[in-house]
Amino acid sequence: MTVRPILQATDPRGEAILRRKSSKVKRFDQDLVRLVDDMVDSMHAANGAGLAAVQIGVLQRVVVAELPPLRAKGEAEEAPPPRRFVLCNPELVERSPEQQTGEEGCLSLAGWYAQVPRAQAVEVRYQDLQGRRRRMHAEGFLARVLQHELDHLEGVLFTDQVEDFSTLVRVTPEGEEPVPLEQIPTRGEP
């Protein structure tokens, strides 16, 4: 397992890769398991909740996500492990009409945050690490994470989803500062 560098959209070389569409996974083998292990390690090292393979320069349709464990009221102090999700060839098959707007950031735009509207709930079809077909229903934060990561597989950055750019800020050691419009990566022609 290896921590791989995460491409940055503010670097022209990184943005060129991040703007490409990812290819379907065809081989469900040890190489795929190693890729997922590296993705999880890279996501942990960057304190992220999700990561798409393209963010480490691999143009395959693979997404990992990890959320804090659900704890029952009165549960013992020892926390259960986090909930980890690994999705190969994911497809968003349904979005709820209800929207949620919330703060979003991205490991490929480190330190940038904005209010982004997303569907409150989604239905995703995908394959697991063994290639078996699965389906998942997600709501709330998990739905947000999945929509964000599936966008990466299409070459879409979260800044492409921002409706109000006055909410886009960059967090620095000195505090928050607005991001000038000319610094925002824009989606080129497909």
C-alpha cells in the first residue's frame, strides 16, 4: 500500500488529467485491489472522505469513500470501524428531486470550499472488487460524497457545480479568502 500524490486542478498538468473521462474497469484482479488500497491510503493521508482513481492519475472508473461509523445511542465508548465503500464502474441511476446545499471541498483543490447543491438521495449501480453487480441507495452526506466522486469520473470538478461563486473560498493559514474568478478551473469543451 502506497500513498500516492493527489493531482491538483490548479496545476495545468493535473487539471488536464482531471478533466478526462475515466475508462471502465475490465479486470477485477490483484492490480485493482492494490489500486484500491493505494487510494484508501492516499485518501487517509489527505484527510478526505472520498477519492476517485483519476485524482491519483489513474483513469479507471473506481471510487472509494469512507464515513465515520454510525453509533447507537448509549453504545460503548469503543467506536466501530468506519464505513468504507468501494465502487467500480459506478453509475448514478436515480437522483431524488429534493436538493441539499452544503459545503464541499476537494482533495484536488486543496483548501478550497464552496456551497454546492446536490440531490438529497441517490441510487447507484456499481460492481464490487470481485466484479459482482451491486446497487446502493445513499442519502445525506454519503449521497453528496458519491455525487462528487462520480463527477470526477466524468472530468467534472466541484467548482463546475457551484451556483454562487461568492461562497467559494480558499482557506490559508491566515484565514479564509475569496477565490478570484480567473483562478477557478473552468470546464473546457468536451
